[in-house]
Amino acid sequence: MLFKKYKLTFGIMILLLLVGCATPPPTQITATVEEIATATVTLVPTKANTPTPEGPINLTIWVPPEFDPSSDNPGADIFQARLDEFTVRRPDTEIVVRVKAIDGPGGLLDSLTTTSAAAPSALPDLVAMPRHLLEVAAIKGLLHPYNDQANLVEDSDWYDYAVELGHLQQSTFGLPFAGDPMMLVYRTTSIEEPPTTYSTTLTTPGPLSFPAADPQALYPIALYKADGGEVLDEQERPFLDEEILQGVYEFFSAGSAAELIPAWTTQFQDDEPAWQAFLDNQSEMVVTWANTYLNEGLADSAATHIPTKNGTPYTLTNGWVWALANNEPSHQELSNELAGFLTESPFLARWTTATGYFPPRPNAMSNWQTTSLRSFAHQVSQSAEIIPPTDILTALGQPIRDGTVGVINMQLTPDSAAQTAAFQVNEQ
């Protein structure tokens, strides 16, 4: 029994010695309860829990082919350099450019409609749009109004037409970046003093070419509005003033009788054939758009205001804006910033010079490098109004066009043509 007791005691001693060797000395445990509670603990995540850094934000912009930054023209180089400058300022951003046709299947409006319904997350952040597409897209709910930068089109560095260009239904849906006003181009080899009124036009060497069969009747409408004609009545319905319209038709009738306005102009439904007639020396004057004229660079021609009844400068203008299509919150701030960056005056002065558009901002115009036209372009921009809305043109265009064609072909008198057009519009 004595041996067994000793053996047990010896075993216990050995176990205690082993435990003592494995346990740190008491002097190593020095932290108090308070120190432990306030200690900063650094956790080292396992490989499976290591977070993946977020990549850059992709901003997608849609442009028509003429604004493609990868194309081979000076405007494209300037545009691409501007986009690159933005990504340098915002290294967390990448810009992806997609080229879309203006109209038709797969065009800007068609693609916006399809993408909005099928894959909203794939909508572009910015879209370069002409005014007529902006109207349709905004009404269909495909665009979002600017909020943070709405004041950009309220400062003094915009022409009045430019403010209208991006404005719809009390909201700013677009930031303007290009103007394209209607003008008269004449051949300087045969015309020393350009006409300013109906009467001086009738004594100027012709012919005068314009798209008389234009379904939207933009040139006749420009003359009508220049003389004070309204296109809406008090109830905001389409309207034509018969007396003022008759004055326009009387000018066309006199021009036809004097062989200033040939019957072949009634075959032209858009700008292209009218402009080609001028290039082919079939006419000495042509009503066209700024971009058409500036991109041609003709040496024997000059541009002036479209002649009006009393000589007061006036014109209609089209133009382009940057519109917001993606409502993703993480993109909104950058999208607004990029739109503002692409509409700053110093950049627009360079880019519009290269692309043949008028700058929509006076400060950009003062630095516009097309110096021979700068003063004239400023005057035109001051007197310009945007083209009437699409629905108004739909109501007015065909009746005015029919009267124009009938008068030039001497099938209708100015008073009967005006009476018929006014009746068709006002009595609907």
C-alpha cells in the first residue's frame, strides 16, 4: 500500500511539472481588464474573405457617326482629347463610346426605347441628340432632367436659342453643344451685295434654290415667323395667321414670275438636292444650314441672313445637346460633371470650329477660329429661334408645303393658298 501511494504522488508531480513548462510565466500577463476592452484589434482575413477592390466606373455615351471620336477628322481628335482629359481628372472613370445612327432601326431613339424596356442597367449615361429627338425621348420618359447643373443654362454665357434648345416642360433635359442655324449662301462672283428684304431679293441675280417640297416647310415657316406669325393660338393649339402667310406666298409668287424661284425647286424635299443645285452652278443663292455650308469650304461664296419682309434679321435653328438617359445613382454625379465638361466655352470654341457648327455660347463664339464669319455668326445666333416642336410641324408643315408648291408652280394664287392652309390648320 505504501508503494502504491508513493507511485501515485510521483505521477502527480510529473504532470504538474509538464503543465508548468507549457504555461507562460505569470509575469507575461500584464494587461488589465480596461486595457483589453479598449484595445485595437487587427484582423487578418483569410484568402477567402479578402475583399476585391471595386473597378472604375464606366460612363457610356452614345453619339451619331459624325461625332465618333475614333473617326479620321479634326473634330474627332479634339473630342477624344477632351474625353481623355476627363479621365485624367477622374482616374476612377472610364468612358465607353458607342456609335448609333440618328434615326431608323438601331438608331438613337430606337435603341433607347429597346434598352429601357429590356435592360435598363445598360442605358447610356449621356446621349448626343438633336432637338427633335430630345423632344420625343423626353416625352416618352426615356430621359432624365438635369438637376445639379440646370443653372448652367441660366447664366449669361448662352444664346437665347441655346437655352430653349435643352428646355422642355419647365425642365432642362439637355446641355447644348452645337448650333445649326438656317442661312442664305450666295455666290460672290455674281452677287456683290447680298439681299436683305423680299424686294431686294427679287432684283438679285438668281436662281434661288431651297427645298420647296419640304414636308416640314421650314423655310416658309421661318419667313412667316420673321414677319410676326404665331404658330399657336391662345389655347396652345396649332395656328396660322392667314394674312401673314399670304405675304410669304406673295414673295414666292413674285419670285416664280421673275424666274428667281424655278419650278424645279418644288422637287426638293430636303436640303441635300437644293445644296447640290448650288454646287452645280444651277443657282446663285441657296437657303441652307450652317453646318452644310461650313463643311464645304467654298472659296467663291459667302453667307448672310435669310432675307425677310422688312429686313429684320431672323432665322430658325436646329442644334445638339447632351441628354441624360441613365438614372443609376452611382453614375449621376459623374454624368452631370462630364456633360458640363463637354459644354465649357474654351472646348466648344475649338470643337465647333473643327466640325462646322456655331458655338451656343457667346464666350465660345468670341474665341471661334472661323474669324471671317465670327461677327456674322454672332448676329445670327442672337436672332435665332429654335425650330417649332415636332407636333406643331406635323400640323403646319403639309398645308404650308402644299401652298408653297402650288404658288411656285402657278397653280394657286397667294390668297387662295393662304386661305386653304389656314383653314386646314385652324379648323382642326
